[in-house]
Amino acid sequence: MKQVFKRPECLIDVPFHFCPGCHHGLVHRLVAEAIDEYKLREETIIAASVGCSVFMYDYFDVDVVESPHGRASAVATGVKRARPDAFVFTYQGDGDLAAIGTAEILHTANRGEKVTVFFVNNTIYGMTGGQMAPTTMIDQISTTTPYGRDPEEAGYPLHMAELLAALPGTAYSARVAVDSIKNLTQARKVTKRAVQTQIDRAGFSFVEYLSACPTNWKMNAEAANRRVTEELIPCFPLGVFKDYQAAQAVKE
Amino acid sequence: MSEKKRKALVKGNDAVAMGAIEAGCKFYFGYPITPQNEIPEYMAAHLSDGRGTFIQAESEIASINMLLGAGATGARAMTSSSSPGISLKQEGLSYMAGSEIPGVVVNMSRSGPGLGGISPSQGDYFQATRGGGHGDYRVFVLAPDSVQECYDLTMLAFDMAEKYRNPVLVLGDAMLGQMKESLDPTPYKPTGTFDKSWILTGAKDRPPRLLKSLYLDDGELTEHNWKLYRKYQKMREDVRFEAIGLEDAELVVVAFGSMARVLKSSVDMAQGKGLKVGLIRPITLYPYPEAIIRETSQRIRHFQVMELNTGQMVEDVRLSVDPGTKVDFFGLPPGMLPSPDVLLAEIEKVYHPAAQEVRS
């Protein structure tokens, strides 16, 4: 009988620690599938981040260096420059990447570092217990916006995929979701394109994943998934905002 | 590694950079700050054009984390800065120490606190020798007092970083960085071979490797800290100092870096006047040369510490001496550089009463 579904080879056979309904597990799997597809396991070096994603090294069967909070893309820069043939990626949450690590991510992209960044946007700080993130939506309740995010006081949600797409060093930038089979299929395609970008040494590559955080959204798994569909996607539109291959095709 | 180079008149900052290149440093990450800008400029000239990697980072924070990343792969890498920038690097230094990632960091220190000024200072002694960032860790610290040592000790710093899998700090200051002296650019000779079985290269034909400082399981972090502690103790085998005239001294002066440099002239002058003055100059500030200070103080009961601050290293001298040893202190707050005459006067102030005590 033909096997149509299996655990990606670069994932270790242990259960994820993530909460039920959290999308991290799905995104981990997409990244792992792409590494398998391009047979990159033996040349991958991850710059791990701080947040719920910190335990990546418990799941990925590859070399990992831990980074201080927000600094993963700077660490990845050092790794990639020293090992240009390695496949180097970071996997960061929204607090890590879009708040404390804003300077690092912006300049890593702007230098066109040949690294790939997988960015999980669940509009909240997960690990620390549900505080406002830079991506928290207007009127969204968090433990530090107990009356909802008021832009007069707390500003507006950051749209990282669009922001980074505007930089010349960025070769590929996209936003995807994993809330439905259709979106998951697109996310799988985009993840591979981001990996391909690094293989092609075309520049910086970035994928933003809209993700559910049922625990800190105080929702059950189904309602949290529905919130991605009904609230997050209208605020953070899905799409490919920069694609060096498409740009080349137009030129040719 | 390289052909015999001729002696030249060189700035301390350039000597640091030359030492780094000679020791095989291929990766430099930095951010501009006075008075150390010759270092990144030299590294840019020598590591661009495919000869290595030079990145002018967006911040000191990014620089130290690029160093962390390059160090994780086993590459010889360096960053440099001056005091306010070194403060920004402390988070990264703590992570490097915790994850046991080597790297060389140069602090051509200036005056603080805050923006302070660009004049020489030894105000960063505590920050350098007490870890500097969060957690119970230490950084190996080398303190040159000449342009030649800026070169020699930077080469040694790369060896010590790899030997101990730990960040190494070269602590100079504005005076050392900016002054020009004759430099003999001797070829780099490794002081040992260093274990590279931990470096990240991709998990090909071996189990994955992990460099981290997060330990959450019961007892795990305690054991990790004990392991680091044992390593810091082992560093004592690489302690370095310079001792002058200790045989028949009645007063021992202790100073490091630029202050020691000025003080050497004062000690010469004092000896010329018949004063029996010896000098101990710590070259490693961590590990601290406590043994030579303890042993000397069992014999010579009067010490005088001089620093370009209001009293930092003097604490280490007081911790090192035999109980009952008199330890005087003369400090100048950052912002001023004393002449040898000024320090000679300070020696004479404390010398005569002490000499009488020893004789009686």
C-alpha cells in the first residue's frame, strides 16, 4: 500500500509541547517538510528564538544555536556569513521579531542576508501569558490591553510581511495562514519557495504565518481557528508581497 | 602564517586589528564609536573583497549577536567598541558565556558614566571582571599597556576564547587606542590546539549539536553553573602579570593598562631617588593574579593601588593580600591622565611612613 502521510524525517518523534489548537505544530511541520523536500537536514543550522518557539531544538533533528530575545536574525547573519553553504533559518514569534527584534529583522532583510525567517504571528505574547504584541489588533483584549488595544495609546498592528517586502534586500516575502486546507496548501507552497530563495542565494526570504493561540485568546481550538479566518485574515491580508522569481519573469 | 613584517610606528587600535588578522580572524562585526574607529576601519580594509566578512551592523546589540552566530560555527570572529557600546553588548556576552561560545570583544574604553567623554578611563573594570551582564559568569580579560601588547594580547585572546569556549575581552582605553608606538608584528604562533567537536556545521554523519543557555529541568542549571565555575577556576593556569623590582621592595604599587604605563616611569624615577618601590601589573584582569599579590604581601606589607577611576581594582588587591597588609589607593576619576610626576608624588606620600614602619 502506498504511504501518503508520514512524519517528516527532520522532525524528532516526540509529542509537541504546544497547547491544543495552537498552530505552531502545523508550521513546524511545514518547515520540516520543506527541509526534507530539498534534502537540507544535514546542512541546516537553526538560530532559535525566545518565546513558545524556543524548544525547536527538541523537535528538529538538526544543529541549533539559541539566540537572545529578538536577536535571532543577527545570530543567523553570523552563522550564514561563516557557513555560506549551510541552510540557515530563524523561527520567531511576533513579540520576538516585531517588537524587541525590529531593528535586527529590518537590517537583516535590508542587507539581503541569504537567510530564511519563518515568522509566527498570533497577535499576542504566548509564552509570557497573553500580553499585547506589536501585531495585536485594534480593540483586541490582552492582559496589558484589558480594555482592548486603543491605537491612541498603543499604536497599530505592524504588518511585517508588507514592511519587509518594501526593502530591496528582500527577495521573497509572503503571508499565509494554516486555518483551512486551502490555505494550508498555499502555505506549504510558499514555505518551499522561501527555502528555494535561500538555495538560489537570491536574498532575504520571509514567511509570515497567521496562527491561533487558543490559550491566550481564551478560546477553544475551533473558535481560535475561526478567529484566524474571520478576524486575522481581513486585518492581515494573505499573499506574496515580493517574489524575485516573478520579478525576473516579468523582466524576461 | 605570514612573511616577516617590518617594525612600524602603529596606533594601538590598528595594532589590535593587525593582531586579529594575523591570528586568523576572518569575521568582524561592529558599530562606529570613538575612540576605537580605526579598528573597524582596518578590518573593513582587510576583510572586504572576499577576504573575509566585515559587517557594519545596525547596533552594538546586533554586532555581538553576529559574533555569537559566527562563533557558534567555530569561526574566529571579533567585535570591538568603547564603553557605552560595550554596555549594549552585555546581553550577548551573557548568552555566549552561558552557551559556551567563543569570541573576542575589544573595549577601547572611554569615560563614563553615560555618554561621558572620549578621554582615557579605567571605569569599566568592574563591568569587565564581574561578568558585566546577568548571571553568574566570567569573561577572560586581557589588559595591554603598550601598542605591542595590543597586538600580542589580541592574538592570545583568540586562543583563550577557543581554549575555554568563552568570550574574551581585550580591555584598553582611549590612550592605548590612540597612541602610536613602534610595533614588531611578530607572526602568530598558536598556544595550543583547541577542541572543535562542538561547532555547528550541519548534522551530517553525526547527531545534531545544540548550543544553548536555557536549562529548565530540575538541577540541570545548577550543574551547568558548577561546570562553568570549574572552567573559570581552570583559567587561573593562564594568569599573566608583570612584576618589577619586587626583590627588595618596601612598597609595591599595583596598576594595569594605561595607568601602569605611566606608573612605570614613576617607579623608575622613585628607584632613581633610592626608594625601594616594586610594581605588579596584572595583564589578565580575570583570572586575577591573586597568587603573586598574596605571596608578595606576606613579605612586603605595604601596597599602593593606582587607577584611572575612584577605586575598582583596589578591591581585588584587598581581597588578594595577606591579612594585615596595608593597601593605599590613589585614583583619578575618568577624564584626566596623570603625568609620571603626579604619580611619583603619590608614591612618596605613602612611601616614607611605610619605610619607617618596615625598619622599626
